[in-house]
Amino acid sequence: MSSLVDCATWLAAACIGLAMLPATWRVIRGPAAQDRVLGLDSLYMSAMQMLLVFGIRSASGVYFEVALLIALFGFVGSVALAKFLLRGEVIEP
């Protein structure tokens, strides 16, 4: 792998890691449930991006598949949490 790509992936991983810190803080100390849901959305997006960077770095397709699964489960979880916050139930009778 070229030196430029190596440096770029390390820089991207560091920036994404720094972006995960405020999101983690919002999940832990969020004043409202909506803030915590937003923090979780940011965390799963950052985790997906981190896996994509690792996939580029290692040239392995496994990381991309795991990132796709995280995106899918994160979206479904966000929709379920939003529905729960709006109506108080996820599954309607």
C-alpha cells in the first residue's frame, strides 16, 4: 500500500475516533431521550465509517459486509426508537 493511502487511512481513523467521543458523551449524559437516540445514530454511523476505513486499509471485503450490516441494524434500531418515543410502543396491537 502506498505511503499516502496509509497516512490518509490513519488520519481518517483518528478523526472518526475523535468524532465518536462527543457522541458517546451525548449517549451517556443526554438530557433527553431524543438526545440519546441522536447520539446512538452518530455512534453507529461513525462505527460504520471506521470499519470502512479499516476495510480500505486491509483491502478485505469482510469489513465492508460488516459495515453494511451495522448500517442496516442501525437504521432499523433508529426507526424503532423513534416510533417508541412518539407512540410509546413499537409493535401496534
